[in-house]
Amino acid sequence: MALFLFVCSLVVFASFALMPLARRAGAPFLLLALVIGMLLGEDGPGDIQFSNFGLAFDLGSVALAVILFAGGLEAKRTVFRTAGIPATSLATLGVLITACVTGLAAKFIWDLTWLQGLLLGAAVASTDAAATFLLVQQSGISLRTKLRDTLMLESGINDPMAIFLTVSLTTLVGVQAAGGQPDAVSLILFLVQQAGIGMLAGLAGGRLLAWLTDRLTLPMGTYPALTLSGALTIYAGTTLLGGSGFLAVYLAGFMMKAFLRRPIDRIQDFNEAFQWLCQMVLFLMLGLLVTPSALLADFWPSIACAAVLMLVARPLAVFASVGWTGFSLKENLFLSWVGLRGAVPVLLAIYPVISPGPVTVGFFNIVFVIVTVSLVAQGWTISPVARWLKLGAEPEPEAPAS
């Protein structure tokens, strides 16, 4: 136990210690965590054997719930007024367009069936909240309020559509492989159930959590743990009810920020620290899970699919879903480029692998390569692209004379 604790603590400590180096190099911090995890894995000098996809999916889901709750706590109430319409459109219609275009490319690149190609497109269709939150903050760029809020809000609420598409298409692929017929009505009801229950549980649960936190008298240091455990209760309870726990926990954080009367600084600081730790552990675990030598089998086709996702699918989704909402051409181009993929697509790629059906570990490897390419190409170039497009924050209005 002492050796296990020593190794794990040292790896996490070293990863945090390397953050300033990654920032100075302009490298995405999450990519650094992935590389460390791969070096510790079975193909690296660490030689740690880890291939439990089911455990990785469960632990990753909990870590993502913590990350989303912290992201909701950082969101301001005005974010829905400034970016509600474009973010919602991009999180629904945009995800659907991205999945279809990328799936079409995957079908011809790997000679897949239509359903298998669309399944791959669905797995990589959503942007990642953790990657977006961290890399936009790390880049140090100052964006117009509406543009920044759209990026942040979209990445926090687009998981239900991606999860719906991935779970539904996984079911359809399994049914098709078994010679059955899919049920479209059940799939539509599943989408309504996921989004509806998730939204209601998040809004009501977050409001109730804020109300209880204001009325409980506890030692000051215990309120952060209280709110985090309450948020995870909302996440797990919503999942048990058949809703989107990810949407619920993000909205719970938002409602906490909006309605909590007690000073929230300690709660935010605690959750920010825990968010960083969860992101670190999540990406280290995903790095351990992948076998680098197995990535070579479909490496170049995966690069081609990633290029279609970044250069064709995401721009089409942006211009179709938010091109009419008041963004300039330069802002639409920036939204098109900052479609960062991260932990969510990799976690979604695990689901078809652990589900009954013809999908193998090769599916996970392809998605892993696509996500890594996105982190490298897009995460490394956020600041240069913003400067090239000459994007900056809108000027503050002058205060009226008294």
C-alpha cells in the first residue's frame, strides 16, 4: 500500500509541477497528462497493465461529473442571457450535424456500415467541457463576452445530445448485427427523457442544494464537501431516473452560484482544486488504458477523419447552427476552430466497446487518435488563431455622469 500510494502521489505531483512548463511551451496541459499516462502504460517504461474498460468508464464518468459541477459554479447567471440561444443551438443541432458529417467520412474511410460510421461520428461530436474550460483559461486570450460564454456554455450542455446519439447508435448497431429491426420511436423518447429529466433535476436539485446550504450551520471548512456530495447525489439520482446526470450536475452548479447567499469563495476554490485533480486522474487513466502500439493500425485513416472533423464538420455545424445569431465572420471562424475534443469523446468510445455488439477496442483507439489530434492541433493554436483573427474583448461602457 505504501508503494502504491508513493507512486500514485508522485505521478500526480509531478504532473501538477509540470503545469508551468506546459504553459510556457504553449502545450495543452491535458495532452501532457495523456502522454504521462501512456508512458506509465504497458508500452512505456512504467509497464502498468490496465485494460479494464468498464472500470475506466465508471471512474471517468464520476470525474467528469465533478468537472462539470465546478464548471457550473464558475458560470454567471448572465451567461444564459448572453449566450443561451447560440450555445443551445450549437449543443443540439451543431452536435447532430457534426456527427452526420464525420460519420459520413468515417463510412468511406474505413468502409463501415452507415450505422457504424455514424456511431463513430457521434462519439466525437461533442466538445469537451474540461478541455474548453482549461485551454481557454490557459491561453490567456480576452474574448468578447458573448463569444466566450457561448464556448463555455456549449461545452457544458452538449453532452446529452452526444450521449443520446452514441447510446442509440450503439443499440442500433447491436440490433443490426443480430438481424433485428430498430425502433425509432423509442430512441426519440430516450432523447426527451435524457434532456427533460436532466434539466428538471439539475435546476430543482441545485436550487434545493443552495437552500439547504444556506440554512445548515456547520464548520466553515465542511461546506465545500457538503455541496460536492450533494452535487454527486443529484448526478447519480438523475442517472438512476433515466436522465442525463451530466446535464443535471452542470445545471446544479449553475443554480448554486445563482442562488446561494452564503459566501461561495471557499466552495469554488475547493471545487476548482478537486476539478484539477479529477482532470489529472482522468487523463492519466485514459493514457494508461490505451496501448500506443495498437494506435498504429489505423493511425493515418484516423488523422484523415480528424481533419474532416476539424476542417469540415465543425465549421459546417457552427455556420448552420449559430451563423444567424449575431456573430461576425471572424467569430464564427474562431468558434469553428475551438471545437476541442477531450475526455468525453474517449469515454463515449468506451461505451460501444463494453456493450454487446460488433464494436471492438479498435473503435476506442481511433477515437483516441482523433481526440489527441484535436488537443494538439486546436489546443496548441487557440492563442495564435485569436490573434490572427484579431479577436478581443468588447470595450467596457463608460459609466454615466452622476
